[in-house]
Amino acid sequence: GGVATGGTFTVNPLPTPVTVSGGGTFCGGPVTITADNGSDGTMYFQGTTSNGTSTATPSSSAVIASSGTYYFRAQYAAGCWSTQGSANVTIDVLPAAVTVNGGGTFCGSTTITATGGAGGTIYFQGTTSGGTSTAIPSTSQLITTSGTYYFRSNSSCGWGTEGSATVTINPAATANAGADQTVCN
């Protein structure tokens, strides 16, 4: 073997690293994120693929509708890829509606329970319709007084649709034999 001599070699510089802006936490969506590297090379959106090399989406912006980490990379003329840039996006939504079970007529007391409320934490609102109290995070509550009772779910985006149950509490029956009696045999 020998050493090749002569010829021309071209060394292409890597594109400038990509920076991505627009990430964060948002209520609802979608949101737009944008990438920049000083227009060095052609920018490609890589979706959630870290160090991706897809040329399917040439773009310096993307509309994001679900939570995740999203990547952009730039490609230079000779197929060299830049250092990627990324943005973390969290899309929150209002919590789902709450359903309350256990309403009806009872003697003494009863327990009502709340289900649903996905995407948030369920809070007991007592007899306040449209309540926004975070004092009692609970999915069940012992009820001893008649009324309509509410539960509601809350997330960083706000309050979901409340659920309610109407409860009637009758006093517990007590036995009363009346006054003492004297009986003669």
C-alpha cells in the first residue's frame, strides 16, 4: 500500500446549532414552536425523534397539539447535520366532568362519591354550586344534613364541569315506650 497524493478535498463546516423557542406549559393547544440557526443549511422538523435525520418536513416552525419534546435540525449541502435544538411542550386541558353517586333519601347519614374529573384533582364543594374551593381534595364525603352537594375537578387550566347529588337525611328512628308503668300480678 501506498499513500495517495494529490486530489482536492472539500471540508464543509457543520451548520450552526439550532435553537428552538416557544416551549412551555399551555392550557389547550395547539401552540407553535420555531427554530433558528441563522439560516445556515436547510431546517427540518424531526418531531419527537432526538438526533433525527428526516428530510420529510423542511420547516423552521411546527404546530404542536400534544405534550412532548420536539426537535429541529439543519442539514448543510454535503449532508452534514447540525446540533439539534429542542423545546419541551406541555399541553394541559380543562379536567373532565365529575359524576356524583349516592344521592337519595337516607336515615341518619350516607356517603356520596365522585368519579371522573380526569386531568385534575377532585375537590368537595359542599352545597356551593360553581364552587372553587381547594380546601377538601376528596372523592367521597359523609353527609349528615339534607341538601344538594357538589364535587368539581381542577387543573392548572381551571375548573371542569361539576357533578352533584341531592341527599335527604331523615332523623334516625328511636324507640320510645312512654312513661314507666307499674304492673300488678
